[in-house]
Amino acid sequence: MKKIIIFLIALVSILFSASMVFAGDLTHSVSQNVSIGIDGTADIEIVVPGDGDVFAGAQFELVLSEGVTIEGVSFNLGNNTNIIPPTPARGSYFFSLFSGTNGFEGDIICTVTVAYAGTDPAQVTVAEIQRYSIDSPGEVSTVFDSTQSIIKILPEGYIDDGSLPAGFLKQDWPWIIIVVIIAAAIAVLLIVLYKRNKKAAPGKASGESGNETITIDKAEYERLLAGRTESERQTDSDP
């Protein structure tokens, strides 16, 4: 039993460490659902905590559903001269906030204006975020956030039924695997304990003497008792 508990603790620790690797060095939050307005556009907000660090810039990678286009990008830090506009590459769109020095500090709030004219829900996926700092001339250090976030784009007037956007499993598969493995480990533990208790049950029923308890019906008991009484009478009458 003790070995099983130690094994489960070690398993959870390993899985938790793995989940931290999946999450990356950065974290971010996004709008969950956005609705297209009467002008055919909607704003998506991506927030990256600053964690008290100073940095020189950040790069964002977005993947767009068919029919979705980026109309503009703005940041709460710097000004328009510090923005590299969205550029398509390898099926994604990349854009950046940059500076020649570590002139930025605090949370990064990025607002992406998208346009969409379709009648079915679409989506925008935040595929990766990089934040970099200049350590010395010619040396740059980068931290990553590769946890994908999916924003559902709802057409104008569309009523959301609460269904999950396409790509949900892809986004959250590490946590799903972790939950499944932990549940399986608990199930195995319960099965082992059940089998041990089942093996111990006969010993408990037989009592300390080890004699098994036999159950017979009343008629059979009376018949055996009558036979035993007759046998005792015959024994007593023998000379």
C-alpha cells in the first residue's frame, strides 16, 4: 500500500512538471468570444503579463480561419513606430512590438482588429508569443509562450449556443492526457485494494479458529438433530 501511494505521488509530480513545460515561460490571456459589429470588424485583446521585467519587444504569431483578415494591430506600449505590421508566413501571421533598448516594462496589451463577413463562426488562434530582452550588444534572450489560445469569431447577429470552438482538444490536449492518466492510476489503486479485501474476506468469515460457517435450511437441521438424538439414546441403552 505504501509503495502504491509513493508511486502515485511521483506520477502526479512528473505530470505537473510536464505541464509546466507545455505552458512555457510566459502566460497570456485572450478574449474568449468576440462578435463582429455592424462595420464588419471586431477587436481581440491579448494580454501578456510583464512580470516586473524590462524588455525590448515581443513577437506574436496568429493563425486565422478562412475569411478572417487582420485590419490593424495596436499596443498599450510604445507608439506606431514601434510596430512591425502583420506579415504572412508559413500559414500564420506574424507581427511585433520592438525597440532598440529594453525600453518596455509592464503588461503587454495587444489589440488586434479583425474583419469577417462569413455566416458561420470562425476562429483566430494565438499560436505563439515571444518576448525578448537585450542582455548586451549583440546578445538577445527570449522567453516563449507556446500555449495555444483560440478565440471564436461570431458573425454579426449570431447567437452562440455555447459549443466549443474547433481546435479545443488541440489547445488543451496536455491537460486532458494528465487527467486521464491520473484517473487511470486511481482506478488501478482501487482495483488492487478491492482484490486485497476480497482475499481477506474468507478469513474474517471463518473466525479466529479457521472453521468455516455452513448454512443449512431448518428442515435439514431438524432431521440431523433427530438422527443425532436417536443415536445418543441407542448409545445410552447399550450395556
